[in-house]
Amino acid sequence: MAEAETLEAVAQATGKPRLLLVDDEPSVLSALRRLFRMQGYVTEQAASGALALELMSEQAFDLIISDMRMPEMDGAALLEAVRERHPATVRILLTGYADIDSTVAAINRGEIHRYLTKPWVDNDLVMVVSEALKRRELEQQNARLLALTQQQNAELQNLNETLEARVASRTAELAQINDLLEQAYEEVNENFTLAVSVFSGLLEMRQDGIAGHARRVGELARRMAERMTPNLRERKDIYLAALLHDIGKIGFPDSMLKVPVSRYSVDELTRYRRHPLDGEAALMPLARLHGVALIVRQHHERVDGRGFPDGLAGEAIGLGARIVAVASDYDGLTGGGLAERQYTDALARQALREGVGSHYDEAVVNVLMEVLTEMDNEKVADVELPVTSLVPRMVLSAPLLSPKGSILLPQGFKFDAAVIRKVNEFMSRSELRLTVRVLLNSIDPVQLSRLKATAPGGVLS
């Protein structure tokens, strides 16, 4: 046993093949042992089939060479048992010429690699063993590569499955982050627009005659821009410019603000013609409003080139400025801020049509007429509520104005708890009793029923 363990250790350490030689004749075993040790193989001998099987149960052999004729268990029976118990061991049979029938049976039952007749030729036997071991090594390498390939395929499949799951998870995370960013951007954008709306109302607090002018011009310009440009950034700039188009008048004295432009003196008219430049200068420090500032500068230009401050003509005037000019003049005529008398809607529309080709762009005027018709046909389903009845998610159907007409909150504003609290605080401090008009479909039906039941005179359809 100790010798066997030593031989196996030597074979494992050197990487040399291990051969088991089986024959009942000691001289044959001795000859085989000398032959294969000269080739560098590690050998072990067994004098019977039973002893060979016992050795193979204790040690691993790369190849077995067995004589055919042996007592008790012949070579065919031995190699058949080896095939069943140790199929990876290469099997070679030594046989005589008289044993050809038994040899064929052994080949079939034991799946013998090769057989050689006795007496053998040393070189032939060495070559057969070498080729058999090389074939065995190739088969083992193929088996190892196949197992490795199967393992790698399984790992790759698992990796693909987990990768798809990770990609799906990461995609979902990115989509969620994008949604949050878009929501945050929308909130910032809405807050910025609200700030501009409030700022545009500061000038209108100076006197009641032009209260709501910027808001009305902004709504007209917004609707017109939606029809005339697909560029969302340009639409936003046009709307903001409409709200801020008169910001250059902030330095006007009260005497100028209280009379229409048609009654200005020469000096006042000179100052009035500078307000587009003053408005542009006021907005230029804000990078976000550079496009807005350009529209403010150009909104008093005329398509015939006789406007101010730069005398631009035709399409040299930006689309936004052409839109704001028409919207502002329409509201100025109907509101009494542009001429000595207040125009009716019909007369104001007629005046704008008469100004096509000189003051106004025909396409822009046509779009304004479409917008005005659309607004005439609109019927907003809303209700009037006291501020104290506001709840989150209600939406303004009309701007919330101060007693002097300045915009506190714009049309379309959706209330939340914080804003409702601030509005109520403002009303308490000012000792005002404000009402708001909110869209009917933004009020929960249960809430609406409760409001009608508790304050039937305060909720108007």
C-alpha cells in the first residue's frame, strides 16, 4: 500500500502517465516494466485480474495492458470490468494468434482501444501506448473544454438574465429621476412665470386705468404664439415679453400714466419712445430673459419701417414683437390706454385691419382675429368662491386680482395648502374679502355640494 501511494505521488508530481500491467507470467511483467520505464512511464504490475481490479479501486491509472489468457479471470473479462468501473482508463489487450475469436468478443464487450499479438514488437507496442495516451489526453481535454464551455454558457446566460434585470432596474431608476427632474423643472418654470406675472402687475398698481393690461396682452399673445410657432421656447419668450412689454414705463411719472398716449406732449412722447430701450436694459441682466428683452425692444416697430426705436421693417422685426404689438394695441384700444376714447371690440378690430401693411403684419392680425373669435365662443364652467373656501387642487379660471387690479395669482394656477394659507393671511392682514373663480371640474363633487349647502349665495355658477 505504501509503495502504491508512493508511485501515485510520483506520477502526480511529475505529470507522467501511470500504466497497470497485468499478466500471470512474471517474465512478461518484467519485460513490460523495463520497456515502459525506459519511456518514462510510471508502472504497476498485477499477476491476476482480481489483483488488478483491487489496485484500480485504490489508485487511478491512465492505461491498462492485460494478457488474454490468465487463470480464473481472462483479459476479456478483466477489461470488460474495467470499462464498467473505470471507463476513463485506456484498455489494451495482448493476445495470441489462437485467441482471435475471444479477442473479437473482448473488443466488443470491453471496448478495447487496441490489441496486439504475442510476441509483440517493442516499438509497435510503445507506439500504440503513446497514441492511446495522446488520444485519452485529447478526449479529456475535450471533456474539460466542453464542461468549461457549458459552465461559461450557463454563467453567461445567468449574467444576461441578471444584466437584463439590472438594465431594467437602472432604466426604471433613470426614468424616475427624469420624471423628478422634469417635475422640478416644471415647478421652477411655473414659479418663474408666476414671478414674472406678479412683477408685471407692479406698474399697473400705479393707477387703475391700465389694470389687467399686461395679463390680457399675455393671454392673447400666448394663444397667438401657439398658432404661429412650434418652438416651445419661443412661445414662452413671447408670453413673458407680453407680460413685461411695458416694463420700460416703470420710471414714468404719474402724469404720463394717467393719460392715453394720444395726449402726450412732445417731451412726453420723446420719453415714451425710449421705453422699449429702457425695458430691454432692465431685462438684460437676466440671461433667461435675453430673448424676451429683444421682443420688448422691438414691440413698437412697424412693418413699414416707421416705428421705433430702430426703424426695422417687415420680417426684420421678430415674430414675437409683431405678435405683442398687435395684442398690445388691441387691448390698448379697447381698454382706453392708447387713444382718448375707448374703442368697442368691433372698432378695435377694424382699426387693426386698417393698419395691416403699415403698422401690422397681416398674418399676425388674422391670427389675432381667430383668437378673439375663439375666446368669444369659449364658455368656462366655473364657480365663484370666497378665499376661505379654497382647498388644494382647485384651479383658477380667472386671475386673482388685488383691489387695484394687479395680478396676485394668474389664470390656471393650481392651489396647494401653502399658497392657500398665504392668501388667507394676506386677506386677514389687508382686511379684505376676496373671492376667486375656480374651474368647476377642479372641485371635488362632495366638496362642491358642501359649499352649496353651507353658502348657497356665495357659490355662483
